[in-house]
Amino acid sequence: MKISHLFVESSVAENPLVAKFATQLSLPAVTVEDHKTLFEMIKSEEDPWLAGKKVILLTRNHGPFLRQCPGTRDYICCNYRILNIGSYCVMDCAYCILQSYFHPPMLQYFVNHDDLWQELDKALSGSEGFRVGTGEFTDSLIWEPWSDLTPRLVNYFARQQRSVLELKTKTTTISQLKNLDHRRKTILSWSLNTPRIIATQERGTSTLSARLRAAAQCQSWGYPLAFHFDPMVIYPGCEQEYAQVIKELFNQLDAENIVWISMGTFRFMPALKSTIQKRFPQSEIIYGEFVPGMDGKMRYFKPIRTRLYRQMAEWIRERAEQVTLYLCMEDEQVWEQSFGFTPESKGGLPAMLDRSARTHCNLCG
């Protein structure tokens, strides 16, 4: 996606990152006093979701950088910490929840990094360790052409012993990660799907083979890895195609270097349905066997999704018996029917993931 406009909030106009973005994009940085006019400009476009992917606003994060993952009490949460570096994405996935989350959606990057480092210093100074990720409201690596934050984060986490940084992406933008002294405190993770779903529902993303090649390159640089099959889409023949993805994954990567693999099936807020119908009229992903979940999202009928989870777990265990598998935002019944155990029997999901992080990332505690 080619960026067409670069705007900067007046309060951060003197930030050094403004000049860096302007130079890298070959665009003037236009100062704005408030966001209202900018929002109206995007909302007036025929496809504001697409228009918002071509506009970057450099701004200040007026809230906390470090937040708790917004799970719900009805489903088992992993107790993840989100490092909120920016919002929205240059890629265009049909199922993307950010299409409904931001009004209007627009690429925003927070440049008040002094505040970010202060928050991290305070949070990581205690005895408690955290699993921290930047890929909740944006893709972790889409900002690489314009910002040096990711290498600085990798170096920062390398200097401490209790917490781990996870960078989650659908890109292959990994060149800045080479030659960093990461000390295995940063996990590189990729969202994976079948080639059919990538080609039809994940516009502008890297192919499956490209993602796996990038993961193999990062593995050669000593980084631990993780993978997320989320959202898995259920369609005729999907089982065989997901099985092939798992085969390709373990043909290229070492099972012993994978910190965890997560799974989750397609789920969506009802309001997203009309957006997908409008923006992706050829997409059929919203016409499956869905029922309302306890969190208000539409989910595949429980027996359908547990059957796929169970099959995926069997295929993964055949190639990586000891790898840590987990489900994203599912209840105990689904865990029991899919894996044959519940997280509670292993000390809870956060404890499961913390143990795996300590083993693979050389953490203390």
C-alpha cells in the first residue's frame, strides 16, 4: 500500500521521527491542530477503510503504552501485555477486526517514545515477568521502513532477564533484526493460514512460503519463534490444506525452537459483517455455521471448531510432541474436547506460556 499523505499533530511537530518519516516517504509532513478535519477527509472517501491505509498521522499516545490484553471473563485469557506503538495496518485482510474497532480507521504512529521507555522501565523493574507484544492494534513490523523502534525494543529487552517481547507479523520485513544482540529475549512470530485464505482474504500480505522463509532466516539469526493459526476459516477441504501448512512449517523449521503455537477460529462482531459484505463482496467467510458467543461475537458452532482444533493438535503433535499449544479465547469445555485437558490442570494458561518462555528464551524467575 503506497502512503499518499503524512500528517503530524502540532504537539509533536518537532519530534525527530517526523523528519525521518518525511524523508523515507518522500512526503511533506503537514501539521494539523486536531484530527477532526483529517477524520472527515477519510470518512468522505468511497472506501474509508482503504483510504485510511494510505494516510499516516504521527501523534502522541495520550494513554498508556503498556496495557492488559482485552480478554473477556467468559473465555480463558493468556494474560498478555500489549505495547501499543500505533494503530491500523497497511495490509487489508477481509476478517480484520480493526475495520470495526477504529472510527474512522487510519494509520497512526505514536512518536512520544520517551514516555514509552519510562513506562517499560517502571513495569519491568520489579520481580514480575511479562509477555509483551506490539501486534494487537497493528502489525509489529509494518513500520520498519520508517522507524527504528523495533531494533531499539529488541536491544532493550535483551538487557533484562524476566520478560519477553513478541513481534507478530504477516510480513517479511526482517532486515533490521539481523545482527542484533537479542539474547533470545525477542520472539518472532507469524500468523499462518492456508494459501487459499491468504490469497483470497489477506490482501497485501506475504505468501505462506515467504513467511516461512522469513521465519527460517530469523531462526538462523538465533531468534526463538512462534506461530498463530488465527483466524482459521472452516470451508470444504480446509482440513487437508491446514495439514499441508503444518507439514511445510515443520519441514522448514526446528520444532525445538518454537516457543508456542496458538489456534483460534474466525469470530467477528456482528457489525463487521456488513463491512465485509461491502468491501469484500466475493468473500464467503461470514456465511459459515455461526452462533453468538458469550462475548457477543459470532463463532463457529462449537462441535465444528473443536473438531478442527483436535485435528490440528494431532497433526502438530506428530511433528512436535513437546511444543506448547494453546487456544485463543476459548472456554474450558473447548479445551477439554480439543486437547484432552484444561489450562487449570497445568497451573493456568499464563503459567503454561511463562514456563515455555523461560525454557526457550533463557528467562529468570
